[in-house]
Amino acid sequence: MTMFSSQLLLSLALVPTFVWAGVFPKDSLVKMLDAKTFKKAMKANETSMVAFVAPWCGHCQRMAPEYSKAALGLHPLLPFYAVDCDADSNKRLCSEQGVQGFPTIKVFPLGSQLPPMLFEGERTASSFYYYATRRIPPAFTKLYKTEDIMPWTDETTEVLIMRQTIDQKRTLLLTKDKKVPLLWKVLANRYQGKLEFGTHRDRKGKSSVALGLEAGEKKESKVLVYSPGSTTPFRYEGLNKLDSLSKFFDSVVDGTADLTVANAEAKAEEYTPTEEELEIERKQEAQRMALLHGGYADLVDFEQAILNGNAENYHDVHGFGSSQTLNKEKKEKVEEEEGVAAKVPEEVKAPEVEPVSATTKAPAEESTASEAKGSDAQVSKDESEL
């Protein structure tokens, strides 16, 4: 059993038992789609997961809480959708998507621009989480050395916009994290064809100094924008959140906007979450704490469980959810290639599905290997920031 799938069984406060639309919890972040909104969602340059379900389907009802947990963990970076195939207005859509049983779950790596990928793993929050995040197309360049940065900024990539050929601007993330942040992968995917994205691990701030910047704090990231042919960066000074960065990058892509003004507005922006957003953040924090402490949303409960012998050797078995793991060999090196973890996942038996109808015929979908069970440091931290 994995840390995320077997231990992240939070209290009923996280996932209430009453259902919405016959399948999903009322407060679930899973968004229901119909034929019209499905088409609109597929126009977006983003990775999303879609579950094709039916209210009477027992497998769907058992899956819904886990699917909702994954949606919570990845909000607002990766949207999780569902389509009620029992509704007459959606039956054509479900047939076009090759739905032959319930639930049928697919990941759309880049909306309608790339073929969907059929999910055949275990229906757990962990499996949904890893399958979705590992299917984000790698739309960024990794710059491993400081001396790689300047040649990269000198490169030109021509694109056709409004019947005019122009050189793309480039944006570089200087991060102290070992892995490329999920937020940066999502942004690179969303703006591919409009902006060239790069990332460089600046662990001790030496590259920042070489570029004429300060080394920065321990966890500080820097976002730089380079105009075509320029080696002098424009530094973004706003919040490192999806909405804030998206608004700024829209200004960069526009080409006519004054970036100094846009940056000043971003710098002056204050994050004031709504009550609904605060509630989501509280649930996400409880989810991360549960990962770190044996599935218990409260550290005191986890400590008491240890005293009672119910959580003994938990971390020895499941590992640590934090980014700083213990008992790790110094020479161990995990490389990440094209946004996919180096560890090869094990294949697991495809889950059961409830058939649609004997009269329903649809083309078979090409499936992909299911995700392995296992914990990962990513899910224990806030992935919505750099």
C-alpha cells in the first residue's frame, strides 16, 4: 500500500459522504462537463483528467472520493472533469470518446491538440495524481550549467502570429529545487508556441550572481524574461502563483504591453483569498499533513497513534512525505527526463468497469501503462507556487 493511496483517508470533513450529481461529493473540485463545455475545455492548452461516469455505477461511486482527493491536491494547476454519460445530451460525446464501460478515465495532455491517454491504473488518489502530472508534455528546456544560459538566450525561435513572423520571447526560472516545479511545467505547457520556457537549478545562488542578481534566500525563485536577441533579462517581481504569472505572461505575449507597468502592477498585487479559497487551502494543508504523518490530519493524533502502536515504523515502510528524506545515500541520484520520473512504474491489473450496454459500440482506445504505487515528495508541499 502506498502512503498517498492507503493512508490519505482523511476525516469526513475533507470528503463528505453526500454526493453531488449522483456521484461526486458536493464540495468536490471536480467540474461536471456536458458536450458544449467539454469542447470548450479541450480548447485550452492544458493537461486535464476526465472521468466518464454514470450515477448508477457502483465503481464510479467508489472511485469518486479518491478522484476528488486528487482534484483537491492538484488544484488549481490541473483541472479534473467528469461527464455524466447517462444524460441523453452527453451520450454522443461518450460514444465519440470510446466509452464502453464505467468509469472510463482519460488524460488529455494538451486539450484536443494531442490524443487522449486511457487511465488503467488503480482508482486511488495517488494513482490519479501521478498519472496526470506525469502526462504534462515537457515544453521547457533544462539548462544544467550556468554557461548554458547565455547561449540559450541568444537563440531565436520564429513563430507565426497574426500572419507575421516574429521571434519568441524567452522566460527563465532560476529555482533552488531539485525538480522542476509543477507550476512551471503547467505554465510552459499552457504557453508553448507563444513563449520559450527554460529552467535552471540555482541551488546556491551562484548563477544569479553571475547574471548580476543577488544570490537570494534559501527557497527563493526568480523568473526572468528575455526579449529576442537580448542577454539582459527583465525580472518579474509579482507573486509566484498561477493566476499572477499567467496575467504577466499574457502581457509578455501581447507584445504591445508595457512590461514595466505590468510588472509594477504585479509587484503591487496582494493575495487576498476568498473564504472558499481559504477553505480549499485548509483542506490541502490537511492533505499534506496527512501525507507527512501517517494519514493523520493532526500531528497530535499521529503521535498518539505511535504511542498506541498503531503507526509504528510507518515512515520506515512508506518513506517520508517531506522533500528532505532521511537515510538516503549521498550518491543516490534520481534524474528526471522530459518531465517523467526516472523510476519505471510497475504495471498493475486494470480495474473493473461496468459495461455501458450490449448495443453500444465504440472504437478501442490505445492504453498506456498504469502508474506505480509509491510516495513522492511532490505531494507533501504546495505545488501551486514556485
